[in-house]
Amino acid sequence: MTSTWLVTGGAGYIGAHVVQAMTRAGRRVVVVDDLSTGSPTRLPAGVPLETCSVLDTATLAAVMTRYDVTGVIHLAAKKAVGESVDLPLYYYDQNVRGTASLLEAMRATGVRNLVFSSSAAVYGVPPAGLVTESTPTLPINPYGTTKLVCEWLIRDAAAAQGLSWLSLRYFNVCGAGSPLLGDPGTANLLQLTLQALTRDVRPKVFGDDHPTPDGTCIRDYIHVADLADAHLAAVEALLDRDGLADYYNVGTGEGASVRDVVMAAQHITGIHLPYEVVAGRAIDPPEVVADPARIMAELGWKAQYGLHEMIESAWAAYRPAPVAV
Ligand SMILES: NC(=O)c1ccc[n+]([C@@H]2O[C@H](COP(=O)([O-])OP(=O)(O)OC[C@H]3O[C@@H](n4cnc5c(N)ncnc54)[C@H](O)[C@@H]3O)[C@@H](O)[C@H]2O)c1
């Protein structure tokens, strides 16, 4: 009989893709989600959902026992950078205390495997060149700091509890694995661009005087379906080998500029509204691109999709966000 994995935040944008990848690979999952930003409609039929917060340690432990859970993929968190600046206590509570609560439930029930959703935000403004896992971690906003503190918390609890864990540092996630699993958020460049184009508004580009070839910021965009497969690779490694304790960048190793993304979105949607350059934000790092060599060598994972497929799939899944009244 195959073991059961608990996916926290499984009803969210990335979580639903992870759940889909796990079930397609024949793995059993149970989802814990408070539905604060997720939706049960994103889950495949037959996947059990326990609607509760990860802050509820007792319920988490009861779920782990009831489903005989072998390991946890912990995605549940708040992720809006701007909101984290305004509400740092809330972000520490949800992200850091949420992870502490999960670790406590794992301790109480003897669950020993953990995959953690981390972020390139832990690197802050990295020095020039590809970002490796040993690039210094110096987050520049409370969201990034909570992710780094969670990594420390997991490392320290793991040493005491005998956990095996892998922290996946996602770069810029976009795209959709199917038209029903699009990103419902509006905080990333691609969603903002699609939203602007479909509302007949010129997409905004923040600064074209960065030290990059076209003057706009360069990021490493990763297809959410590729990212979901990286979780499968992490789960398989945790089941195969004992005592894992590591960090992996999950990116393509290829950068695309803001201008590249906006131009490609215009091409794919057929809506050719020219973009508008507005003042750049001093804090934006000019270039953040992953070196994915480590996850490729050690977990055998490699991104399959490029920018075109990410934008095409995001467009096929695009639903206009409700307009605030
Ligand atoms: N989207 C990105 O580009 C990106 C990049 C790096 C890291 N991440 C991380 O990936 C994870 C998933 O992000 P996403 O983009 O799918 O966001 P999302 O908001 O779509 O998903 C988060 C899910 O967690 C649930 N949740 C939030 N707080 C919870 C709590 N206290 N208890 C139980 N459930 C809770 C939400 O209802 C939602 O279903 C997060 O940890 C995020 O920090 C995302």
C-alpha cells in the first residue's frame, strides 16, 4: 500500500498542482487548507480536504494519525510581499508560527519527512551572477524573512526530532497545468500584464534603466507544472534516502526580462497595447536567476517548459479578477 502525504495549502495555486502531480504518480494525499486564498474546486475528485489552519496543532496531529501520514509537503503560507511589509506580525504568525505548529504535530505523531515551500526571496538582492544555494541569504522584506526563519526552524527541529527534509526555493512561478488551475492572484508580473491587456490598460514596466541589456529587470520564470514535478522528485528522494537536510533552487537557469514577458504576452494574447514605463523601485534587484545545477544533479529534476509555454498556459487559464467597486 502506498503511503499518504499531507499537503498543507493544497487548495492553493501551487498546492493544487502538487496534489495533481502526486495523485497522477499514484501517491495518496490528504490536504489541510484554511481556504483563506485557496478553493476546494481546485482539488481532484476523491482527495480528502480538512479545512483548518496549520496553526491548529491538535487537528494537524489528528489528521496525521487518521491518515497514517508518512510525510508533509508544507505550502500553506501568506505570500504577498507588500502585505508582509504592512502586516509583519500577521506574516510571522501565519508563516513562522504555522510552521512551528506543523513541526510540533509531526513531533507528536512521529512523522519524519518534510518538503518545505521556500522562496528566492530568501536571497534578497543577490550579487551579480547565477544564484546558487550558497549565495548569502539576506531577505529584504518580512515575507522573505519569514521563509528564511522557517528554514532555520525546520533545520533546528529536524536535528532534534530526526526529521529528513528538503527546502525548495522557488523562483518566479507562473503558468498553469490545466485551464482550471490558473493563478488566481494578481500580484505577479504575468497576471498583472494579462489583467491590464484584457482591460484595455497599458501594462506597466517598472524602470527601464536597470543595468540589464534592455534596461528592465530579469527574473527566472518557472512553470508551475515543472515546479510540481520538483516536489515529486523531493518526495521520492525523501522516501529513498534517510537523513536528508538540504536546500534546492527551483528555477530554469534562464532569465527573461520584464520587457520579454510583456512582449510575449502581447504576442500570445494578440492584444498589442504598448507598455508604459513608470519609475523603477530602488529595491528591485536588476537580475535574479537560479543556478539549478544542484537539484538537477541530486534529485534528477530539470525544467521542461519555457517562457512561451508558461504564458500560453496562463492565458488559456486566465480569468479576469473581479473589479473592486
Ligand atoms: N507563487 C509564487 O510565485 C511563490 C514563489 C515562492 C514561494 N511560494 C510559496 O509557495 C507556497 C504556495 O504559494 P501559492 O502561490 O500557491 O499561494 P496561494 O495563496 O495560492 O496558496 C496558499 C494556500 O495555503 C492556504 N493557507 C494559507 N494560510 C494558511 C493557514 N494558516 N493554514 C492553512 N492553510 C493556509 C491558502 O488557503 C492557499 O490554499 C507558499 O508557501 C508561498 O510562499 C510561492
